[in-house]
Amino acid sequence: MRPSALLFAVFLSGCAGLQADRSTDAIAGVLFLSGTEQPISGARIVLLPQRAVGGRADTEAAPQTLGIEATTNDVGGFVLTELSGGERARTLLRGWEYEIRAEAAGFYGEVAPVVYDRGELLLALEIDLIDDDEMQGENLLEMSSEAVDNPRGTLIREVLRRQGRLPVGEQ
């Protein structure tokens, strides 16, 4: 089993008690750096209802006022269970297409459609390479070695390696 699959399975084991009744509807997942096994912690996950799909979809007068936001944990995991906005919080809308967004400082954001029916939906999301423009004006090649070697630096080093931008001798 790939380490990312193992990590995903371990994370989801914490959600295993969820059943298919309305009170336990959930969208759960893990966010990874695209093309790697590196989970992304501290990322913002946003879920927004877009449109009803199918004849048995929950009705909602103003879905554009609803949404949910979560932050990924230290293994890149997240769980989304209750929409807020409008007049009151409510469980996820069944039979709807949602837009899910993954955002993290220094990374290109990811936006994808997700169709949710009922019960628990499990996702593995990927976020793309670090965006130099989002590094607050710092060029990755000009960052100090201390910045590259810090706990977040392991991820920066992987991105630089994939882009072929590591200094000679470090590839």
C-alpha cells in the first residue's frame, strides 16, 4: 500500500463511525501536494453548493448563502459536515453538485466539482506546485538555506526538485 493510501486510510479510520443517517452526512478527505506523498496541513478547504442534480435532491431556497470551511490537520485531513450561512446551519444538501476549493499560502489553488448524494463521501485532493507570486515577493531561488531547511522547507525542496530549480549538487 502506498504511504499516501495508508495515511488516507488511517485518517479515515477516525471517521469510520459515521453512518448513513442525516445527522452523520459528511465529506471527508486528505489534501496532498500534487504528484507526491506530501500531505498539506493548514490549508483552507471551502465547500459551496452549486446546483441540484437528480430528481430527489434536497430543496434549498438560497443555496448561494450556504457554505462550509475547514482547515486541514497535520496529516492533511479534513471533514465537512454542516453548511452555515443564511438563517441557520444545516446538514449537507443531498443530491447536489458542490464546488470544493483547496487553498494554501504559496500554492496554486485547486477547484473541483463534487457530487454529493448521502452518507460519507471520501476524497483525495491534490494541490499544485508553489506559486512564486504568492511567496510575498520572495523568489524561491533567493531564499536562505535556513528557509529551505525548516520544517516547511522539505516541501519547498520537493517543489524546487520537481521544477528542476535546486542548486547544482542538491538534485
